[in-house]
Amino acid sequence: MEPIETSSPAKPFSGHVPFDLQSSERVIVRARRHPVFLWSKLVGIAALAIVPVAAILIVAGVTTGLGGSFGVVIVAVCALWVLFWAVRGYFTWYKYENDIWVVTNQRLVDSNKNHWFHHSMSSADLINVEDLSIERSGLLATSFNYGNVRCQTSGTQANFVLSGIPEPSKLLSVIDSTRDAARRELGGRPFS
């Protein structure tokens, strides 16, 4: 399981974030979905790539054989099928690697890249986060300790959901304490 990458006042965050930080902004936590999301999709893609090819090659080998022009066509079609699913697997991995949530000392940021030519990002000021809650349901979520952290904000985006996060209670505590520190820094009262 990939740990949540955090920084402390003594040790600044050394990872990369795909956006520019504002003045005096520093990264507190960078998190992504639990690896079980990636591996379950990659196993499904591998099965969709390999099982049909194996079945076709076995049937063709037993019935007509793989020699001659028919065998070349079968092998070429199978190779294209595997290539298609390999590309799908790559972009599944790419999306997982580039779908991150970042907590800074000023805001929450959701950054998502589906492919090379797509980037969406939304953010919410920490001082606008009103309520925090955790949702965890199901055997996998309980076994692997992942869930959703729901942040209700007073901004234009009513809810900010960090879904499939490892150790959601730890992240909730970090967001809560960082939000309270941001409010104190702005002279506001700390909320519970």
C-alpha cells in the first residue's frame, strides 16, 4: 500500500504536484486512490487481453492450424487485440498515477489527468471546509483500510470528495488540523 506522502515543519514535501503553488503555500499531504483500484482494473484488462487470444489460438491450432495465410491473419489479429488492451492498460495506469489530491496549508486540490491531452483540476479553500466525514463500506474497503473523505464546503462546489483514499481517518485528521491552523492564521475562530 502506498503511504500518504506528508511533510512536516522540519521536513518540506519533496514530491511533485501538477500545479503551481500560490505565494506562501506549502504542500502538507499528497494522496491518491488505494492501489487496489489500479490492480483490480489491470487484472481485468489482462484477462480481457489474454483469455480470448489463448482461446482463439487453441481453437485455430486444433482445427485448421496456424500455418499458411490464415494462421498469419489469426496471429496478426491476436497481436492487435493484445496491443489494444496493452494501450488501455497503460492509460489505466497513467490515470491512476495522475489522479491525486493535495492538501496544502491554504487549500484542497483535486488534480486529474485521463490522458496526455487532458488535465482537470478543482480546488477549495481550506477555510471554507465546514464539515468532514469518512465513508467506508464493503469488505475490501474495510480489509485494506480505504474509503472516501467527504468535505462539505461553503464555496460554489458543495462537496469535495476524496474517494478511495488509504487510511481515510488519518487524512481527515490532517485536513482538520490544517484547516484549523489556516483559520487561526487568518484571524478566524477554529471550528470543530
